[in-house]
Amino acid sequence: MSLFVTKLLSLFVHPLSLGMMLVGTGIVVGNWWRRSGMALLVGGVLVLWVASAPLVSDWLRGRLEGQHPPTRVDSLPSAEAAVVLGGGVSPPRPPRIHPDLNDAADRVWHAARLYHAGKVPLVIASGGTQPWKRPDAREAPATNVLLQDWGVPGDVILLESKSANTYENATRTAELLDRRGLNCVLLVTSALHMPRALAVFRSAGIKAMPAPTDVQVGDRNYTVLDVLPDAGALAGSTAAIREYVGYLVYDWRGWIDGPAGSPNARDATARCSPSASAPVR
């Protein structure tokens, strides 16, 4: 229930829903208090315009992605496993018969790339579904299908298919790793999501090293057109704001340890190397 409420409340910080709420409220209030209604209306339009400007959207996303820039595979350390987070693939739903890839599907391909490069001997697919959705909508099994399609053997893929958010990705993966005596992983997720995901995994006591992918903001020359509204930019701003707010909420709930956090969290920030019990290919 708390997860449902969290998802519902998050709509109020999304630019589209917030802007529309301000515009709608302004129209209603304007019937009695003209100036107040106009102020709300203008505020709603500004929220939508600013969030829809590519210049703003790129700035918001770039500040997150720049914290963990992409690294060439051959420059990454070896680890005991790669943990690939859900969000890049959806299970097949009739009439589809194969998993459906979205913009974040780079996550799955990057995990396969790490395996083929000999950086990890295991790949852990972490991703379930929301409690109110159908059980067959779990992401990890769909990720498993794609990993095998891209040449990763089924016997080196482990599934964590019960998590419904990033916090559960970390805690449930920590349990899986603990049962196998492992703790050193390359964390694979979108660069935009990496700051929050890495902080949560390290707070769960996992020695995680970032292996970001799905970088959205690249070098470009901006023009006056980049301050005009764009639907794609609005989606990008929404994703970035969700990460900023999500980090604050996770910190408030005690799911992220700061610099003075627990000993396990501090130890997890250290550079890790595979143990003798889990040799890399």
C-alpha cells in the first residue's frame, strides 16, 4: 500500500501533472479571484514550458549522468557478478511473443557485453513488478531471455524477480549474493539512475562498482530553438526530477547512508576484486 501511495504522490512533482494541476486550479480560482487565478495559470504554463525546454532538460539530466560517466569495458575492474537492474525491457504481452525493449534496454546489452569481455562470471537480473500488476509482468525473466539471445549461457544467469523498486533491488540482491558468498559486483543501470542506485546498493553493504550505460545527454551546440517546448525534453526532465526527488526520499527513509553511515556502507565504497571462490572467465 505504501508503494502505491508513493507512486501516486510522485505525480505531484512531475512537471506535466504539476503544471496541469496549476492551470486547472487557476481556471477554477479565476472565477472568484481573478489575479490569484491568473497567477496560478501563468505558473502552470511556466512549469510546463521550462521543463519542456531541451536546454533545461539536458542540464537536469547531465548533472546526474556526469557523476558516473561511461567507462570503456576494458577499463572496468573485474568482479564476481554483474547486476543489471530492470527498467529496460517489458515481458511479452499478447499479441507480442517476445520481450519488448525500451530506451533503457542498453542495460541488458551492457551486462551481456561485460560477460563476453570476461569481466564477470555471473549476471544477476534484478527486477520484479509492482504489487498491483500481474505476476507474469516480472522483468527479470524477460531480461533472462534477452541475455541468452545475446549469448550469455543460462547457467550463469541468476534471477531476482521479487523487487518492486531500487531499494528492493539492492536488499534482495544482497540476500542472493550473501547466500552464494559473493559481494563484489559491477552495477549496470542507466547513467541517469546510477547515483541513486549505487548509493542504495552500497548502503545495503554490497561492494558495487558503477558500470553505467544508456547515456542520454551528449555534446551538442545549442540554439534558440532549445528553449522552445519539446515533448521529448519534457520526458527527460520528468525522469531527472524523479531521480532527484527519489534520492531525497530514499535518504529521508534511511535507505541511503551518508559519509557517516554504517561501517558496511563505508566498506562497500572500496574498490573490489573477485574472490578466489568466483574466478572470472
